[in-house]
Amino acid sequence: MTAASAPPDGSLSGAVPGSASGKPVLRLDRVVIRFAGDSGDGMQLTGDQFTSRTASFGNDLSTLPNFPAEIRAPAGTLPGVSSFQLHFADHDILTPGDAPDVLVAMNPAALRANIRDLPRGAQILVNTDEFTPRALDRAGYAADPLQDGSLEAYTVYRVPLTSMTVTALADSPLTRKEAERCANMFALGLLSWMYHRPTEGTERFLQAKFAKRPEIAQANVAVFRAGWNYGETTEQLAVSYEVAPAVSAFPAGTYRNISGNLALAYGLIAASQRSGLPLFLGAYPITPASDILHELSKHKKFGVRTFQAEDEIAAIGAALGASFGGALGVTSTSGPGVALKSETVGLAVSLELPLVICDIQRGGPSTGLPTKTEQSDLLQAMYGRNGEAPVPIVAPRSPADCFDAALEAVRIALTYRTPVFLLSDGYLANGSEPWHIPDVDNLPDLHVEFATARNHTGADGKPAFWPYLRDPETLARPWAIPGTPGLEHRIGGIEKADGTGEISYDPSNHDLMVRTRQAKVDRIADSVAPLEVDDPSGGARVLVLGWGSTYGPIAAAVRRVRLDGGQVAQAHLRHLNPFPANLGDVLADYELVLVPEMNLGQLAGLIRAKYLVDAQPVTQVRGLPFTAEQLAVVIQEGIVSVA
């Protein structure tokens, strides 16, 4: 994007005066900005603050934080590059954007790691102070890209961010090294000027964040203002840009920007309040799930108890024990942790107690890619236990949807007395979008009734308690809190006799119990809304079926195809076990079913096996979400193939 043209998908309605400097303002309908630098440069903080101000301004937005996989890679190297991408618009959007219109590169490594993603004409703002011979060598450059002509396809703004930051803090008590760490605030101030972002919120945030060190707070505010003032006065930047609020994109209500992990934590708290049960989280820190533990630990006033265990096995054991004691038991983890928890998940299946397992998926196998996203735990959630141990699976489709998915997972767990997997992933967990804060009174009523009296008459004619006497509609067993007089019963992992719960090795009883536990999970489909299909024309012959975080890229790709005249249908699964009751009928209506997922075709395999439909997987395992463009190409090819 140059001063005389809009981004590839933007709109330009003309230049109008709009700043104190008298510089013209170009109006755009959307922009994609990527902040990139060393993992110590504060790119996530910078991106978060720009996002918060953008949300308060009223734009629709979607973000993609991208963390280094190394805990602390050598400074200035490619493995140490951290980035934050933000897509904001004056209309509703679905993804963080395919490619940046603007790249802020704090050092040579950040430029090299991200340059291949930029379209021709994109803007690059570089911190020239960091383009030293040593830094260039560390990043793998044989020559300085700012001098060798390799960036001629882009509009490059050369800004000495570090030295200007140090100059702005000449009267500060900070050391030079401490002053240099504020350079990200100079970049934030400059970008805030370029895109007319509100500044008061950022200054309040800095004052609060560094309240215990007022000299640091004052320094960051001063540098932030210096960056803004630089934009006003420099001749490099001839114009600024305006992206109007997305007024028509949002129904009336109160909104806030929210990440997936935060929404999930809030959903669990809401479920606890709506069920009347205390919330207990047993967790062991693991990327990218740790934020759920961090957030829930702040909410003791809502009856939340968090337990950081010594390992994953202890964490889920404590959560299941809490469920046995009458609490809402939850454990959070990622794929490697699920592997360790699998035995206790099987125990929960056998005990038939409610338990929510939040799996925030990441790249695998083994330790894999701790900070990169993937959807490769579906089959592990489906089958990753010994014996016949069916577990329901729920998957959110966006960061804000993690709130509703958490409520749904708890509903199923409490209603059917079963462990439930909630499959989020790193893309949803760390990404953010506007969230319409719901009216609490409109949230589902999740209250449950504990067993309080004996429920059976024994052979001797006396009242007895049968812990596996089932609800005829849901097949759920009674939930009896330990210590309730007369409701003593046996627990453990060995097979239980139907009704009485006594240890049983009888072959016929085992067959009955296995089939009953499966039937209980199957009955969940009766309480699940039918799968909705988006097929405006009614004449589409191609269906794109997704699950989880692929929703945004799929929906954006479908929009592009339809704008080009293509007919395509879209459906998205929240419930992966059991599937919605009408899924088979939906699949039968289309000649070609495409299944995009960030694995090697796990959902496609399940669809093929259950419905005998030749579902075609569309896969990638790059640690990054699909782009709308790459899916649009696949969909167009699919439409041609059935024409």
C-alpha cells in the first residue's frame, strides 16, 4: 500500500484533511498490520494494545499472535522472531487476514522471517538502528536489504526507532538499556497516529501496568507520545489512514475484545454460576492452555478453586475427585497432557461422573510445536483410551465462541454424567475478536439435582441405593455426594454390576454396561440442534464441512467464491461425538464434500467411516491457520470438478 493507493482488498474514497499537521487522510475499509521483532521486543504487548484501542474504536477485528517455539532463542535470530497480526475493518471480518498490508520490522530477522508474506506494494516500517553488520549476519543476510534494492517492490519507511527512543528519554533516570526496551512504544505511537487509534486507553494501561515503577510508566508514556508526534511531523509519512467503525457489523449491545482462552475461562465461570456448583480446576501449566489456569485463579469470589498440580496425572485426578465430591471438575491441558490424562479419563467414563477436559491443541507429536496451532488431537479425544470408553467432544469455532462452547461442554457433562472433551487450539486460544457480552439471565439453566434418598427396594424389601440406576431419558446415573447418609456406594475402575455398582466380572453384565455407556453418549445427539447448512442458492453441489478454528478461513473463502459467482454450501460442526443427528442427510445432498482441517484428515476419516461418503480432506500442518485464498482456490477447483 503506497500513499496513493489502498491495500489490495481495501477501498479508497479520497483524501481529506484529518490531522493537526494538516496531512491528508486516506479512508480504507480494512487493513492488516503485522508487528514483528525479537521475542524480547514486546511485540505481543504492542499488538495487544493496538488491538484494544481498535476494539474500543468500534472496528471489527481478528488477531493472530505468533510466538517463537523456543523459550528464548538467541536474540536477533530467525527462531526468536515473535509477531502479532491484526486485521481490522469497517465491516464484519472472519480471519486475521491472508497477508499484511503493513509490516513493522524491529530488526533484520523480523524482516527476513516475514518478507515472503507481503504482497507487492505493502508498507514496511523498519527500525534502521538495528540493521548493523552483526545483526544482518545473525539474520542470515549477505547484504543489507535496505541498500541492495531487494525491497523495491514495497514502500519502505526507514525510522531509527531505537535512537529516537533514547533521545526522547534523555532526561529520564532509566539506563540506556532500559530506555531501548521502550522502542516498541515508539512504534505503537507511530502506528496509532497513522491509523487514528485512540491514545488515552494506552496511556492508562501503561500507568497501571508499571504502577510499582512510576519511572518506567512515565518513560513508556513519553515514548508513546514521541512516536505519535513523529508521525505528525515527519515528511516520510505524507498521509494517515482512517478505517471507520464497523457500525453495521454488530447488533446492539455491549462488546469487549476477548481471546479464546479468556472466553473459555469466563464460560466455565458462567457455567459454575448457572449450575450452582463450585468450579474446581486441576491443571499443570502447559502451552497454550496455561492462561486458563492464570485467569481462573483470579476469581475466588465466584467460588472458583484452582490447583496447580505437580503433573498432568495429579491435575486430572484432583479434578475428578472434585467431581466425585459434588463440584464442577475441570482440567485444562494440550495434546501431550491429554496423553498422560487418558487413564483417568477412562476412570471418569467408568465412574460416570461429570468432568470437562479442555484440550487447547498444538502441533505434535511429542513436544512438537508448543506455540503453534494444529487440530491433530481429534482422534486422540475420540479413541485415546483403553477399552470401549466413549467421550463426547465439543469444539468452538472462534475465540468468542469458546464462551458458548464451554457452557455446552458443561451442560453435556452435568446432564449425562460423563467426561467431555472441549477441543480448542492455539489459534483460538491466543487470537481475539469482539465479543457480545450476554445477558446472564439468558444463559442456560444448568442446575442439577443430587441424589438425596435411597432409590430402590432391595430383595429384602428394605430401601436401598443403587448408584447405577439410570434416568430413562438420558441414561445418566444418580450423582450422590460422599457422606450423604444411606447413599454409600462403591467406586473404582473395575467393572460394575448394572444398578448395584458392585464389582462384576460377569460377561453378560460387561457387555450390557459397555453398550449402555455408548448408548448414553449416543443419546446426546437428541439434545443437539440439527446441523445448519449455509446454502443461499439451494443449488450448490459442493459442501465445505469444517470444525473448530477452520470456521473463519472457510467462511471467508466461501464469501470470495460466491462473489465470483460460484455456488458452494458451508456447514460447521460443533459436536464431533456424537455428530448431529441430521449430518448423514446433509452429506447425502451434495456431490462433493470438502473437509479442511489442520491435520492429515482426521474428521474426513471419521466421516468416511460412519457415513460411507467420499469426503475429500483438505489438509495442512504448518502450525498456522489456513488462509482464505488457499481455500477459495480449492473450492473453485471442486466446483469445476463436479460441473
